[in-house]
Amino acid sequence: MNYSSFGSYPKSTPSGIIYPKWHDETLLAFKELKKDDSLLPYGMGRSYGDSCLNNDHSLLLTKSLNNVISFDAINGNIECESGCTFDEILQLIVPKGWFLPVTPGTRFITVGGAIANDIHGKNHSSAGNFGNHVQWFCLLRSDYEQELYCSQDMNQELYMATIGGLGLTGIITKACFTLKKIHNPYINVDSIKFKGIDEFLDLSETLGMQKEYSVSWFDCYSGSASNIKGLFTAGTCADQSYSDNNIAAPKSITFPFDAPGLLLNTLTIKAFNALYYHKQLNKAKASIQHYEPFFYPLDAIDKWNRMYGKRGFVQYQNIIPFESGIEPINDILSLIKKSGEGSFLVVLKTFGSIESRGMMSFPKPGITLAMDFPWHGDKTATLLDAFDSITAEAKGRVYPAKDSRMSGKHFRQYYPNWERFMQYKDPCISSSFIRRVLA
């Protein structure tokens, strides 16, 4: 169920895949669209669902539009084309003492994709979303002959619609955003075992607020929210005293084959969860790490999605507002145990109160769960439908960038601004996601 194929270009797009080499060709692509066709800008394809797909229609690949236009190493601003990847930017800025203001769990995404999904990271409480650091971008639309400059001062509504707008408002040609100052590529990391959601929330309020970054993993089979077992990890950028360290980034490996379906079952997932929790013997552990394993552990395993076999997997990420309490999380965990489904990697984080700039952005204050489930057809779909109902009742929402099956009814509940947003959708741009949820 991994629709985006992790960076390979989908084969189910018969109308065409467009490879522009310069931005004038993107305007030409609009003009040459057939009457019933649409296009969608496509970066690295790392979204987990169909928001980056345009089945039976055209894709416009932005990967070749990846020039860095300017980098101010004094003040920490970078201007680049939308096809630049975070990986390419990191190679340029880290040696100069700068880092990304916000980053997700992979560095193989484009700047255009980061804006379109208004990505979040381990530092939401202190930094908000990526869109909070975007000073401006230029947008090319089918209904204009020239690029539109969008910022908080110019074309403000289009700026807000494009941040978190899933690529539907136009093609971002270039953008400028603010960087974060660092002394070296290392992170001071504290890892603490916790039991129960209350201890997790206490750690989030204390250690999580003292550190720049925090995230938790927990064993989805370990019980109800009151007694789950997990690891709370917090980090902060290392100071100058660590600059002489020579800790290398781990070398990447490639998962060599599609794992057999029998490999993923309740017993193996339970065994993995138990081993992962007990890999840390002490209650607390402090270490110094290179930034790559801290922020991007799965990037070290190329084609890691093969672990889920040919049937693939589906990721589910939702947010439960603080005011709804922990009962919705209890209900979700109970359903997981009853279903016999399970996730190797269950990520638990809190979102802070920094308001998103995008009118369709996902984060808001609360507790977010992200889970990967091996795809078992209707059985998995029924479970996730139940999650959707719990999330909607709790006045939460599901992340479109990681969705491949939410109903139109739930989408409209989660994102009440959708009608306002659709006023800014480009008439020649569409996606499999938006056609599905607004069918």
C-alpha cells in the first residue's frame, strides 16, 4: 500500500511524466495539457499515500530544478529552487555552521514538498512547522503568465493556501527560508525509559521543554495508555566544546529483497517491540550522536520499505488535542490489540502551541501518533477507519501526506477550511488524493 514507492516514479500515469529542465518549460506544460488532463508537481515521492500521485493524469517532476540561488552564511538565509533536496542543502550548510530549521524523518525530500506538506519535526514546540520559517516563495500558476511572489505581505492568502496545500495551488519555482545556527554536526541525546502516558507527558513538559528536540517510541502491545512502555528521546545541538569530535555519520546499506509476507506477524512484531525496549538496559542514557542517526535513522537503510514485502504497508498519523484527554489513545490501543494488527515503529510526540501559517496544515496542540501497519487489505482498512472515527470524535485530524484511504466525510471534518482553500487551487492541478476525498 506504499503508493509513492519511495522515490520511484509511478507507472500508473499514462498521460505523461514531464521532465522540465528550466521553469519556462513548466508554463509550457500548462499550455500543452489536454482538455481532460491535469498535472501535479512531484518531488521525491516520499509521501506515504496518494497526495503526491495523479493517477491517469500527468506528473511534473521538479527534481532537476534544484539550483541553490544564494546562501547567506552570515545571517543564515538560503534561496533555492523547489527541487532542491534537504540532503543537498545539508551538504552545503552544515560545514558552514547552519542546519535546517525543521526537518522530518528523512532528508530525501524537496523544498517544494516540505512547503506543500508543511512538514513538522522533533522541535515543533519551539520552532513550529517548516512553513513558519519560509520567508517567501514564487508560484507559477496556469491562470497567470508570470510567477507570483508570495509572502506574509504579498499574495498573503495564496501564501497561506500553498503552505500545507499539497501542491495544489501551483508550482513552487523557488523559495527562501531561514536556517538554524549550529556549532558542529552533533547532538547531545538523552534517552529515558517511561511507563504510561502520564510519565511521557511529564517528560515532554520537563526534559522536552529543556531540549530542542524530542520524540518517543512505544510498544503498541504493552498495554493501555496508562501502562505503555516506551523510550523518550530528547536532544539538543552540541556546543563548541564538541567541535573537535570525529563522530562519523553511519554508512547506508540497502535492504536487498522484498521480505516474505510471513515475516510480519503478531509474534515477530511483539518480539521486535520487546527487543527494542530492552536494548537500553538503564532507565536513562546520555550520548553524543552525529545528526544523521538522530534525525534520519531510516535513511541509513535504502529501500527499507521492502521489509514489508510486496503487499507493502500503510502509515497512519493523527493528532489528538490535549483537551480530549488520553481516552482516544486508549481506544486506539485497545483496537490494535483486538485486531491482531501491530506496528514495529510507533512514534509518539507532542505538538506545541505555535500556530501554523498554512490554512490546511496538520499540526495543532496535542499528542500525535504515527504507526506503520503491514497491509492486510480489508482487515487493515477497517481498523484505520475506526481510528478515523475516534480521531474525528476527539476533534483531531489525520495527516494527508501520510494518508491513502481516509473518507471524504472525515477529511471535511478534519479540515473545515477546505472550502476556503479550494478557492486557491490551480484549475489545471489535481491529485489522486484530492479527487478521492472530494469525489
